[in-house]
Amino acid sequence: MLHQVLQAFERASGPLSLDELSRGLGIDRGALDGMIDFWVRKGRLKVSGAGTCSPTGCGGCAAHAGGCVFDASGPRTITLATSGGEKRL
């Protein structure tokens, strides 16, 4: 099933919805999140956008008590690490 998730990203020609992807693959949304996290850890997918701000990436967001003020803006984007094409989720 892990490879099917990665293949879905490779085949996609545009944005994907996590809900649509989980339905299409016949897996629970929470399980899909875990599988995406697996591929992120393996370096095959990259995540950017909401919830992924690095404290050292923009000059020290850790100095703000509430965290990065830009971190929650915009959608979470998951991209194939081996290509430039974004697959937004």
C-alpha cells in the first residue's frame, strides 16, 4: 500500500485531495497521513506550508511565544522530492 501512495503522487497531473486519495486507495485518512509521513522521512516526498515552518528557516520564529506567525497560512503542500511538480493536498 505504501508504494500505491507514492505512485499516486507520481501519476497525478495536478493537485490531489487527501480525502479523494484515501477514498481512491480505499484506506483510512489517518493511515494515509502516516504513509505520507513515512515517504517524507524516506526523502521521497517533501512537505511545506501549514505546520512545517522551521524556526531557523526564516530568522528565528522561536522567538515568538506563539510560534511562527506565517506557519498556519496557506495549504499544506506535499511535493515529490524527485520532481519539481507540486501535488497540493
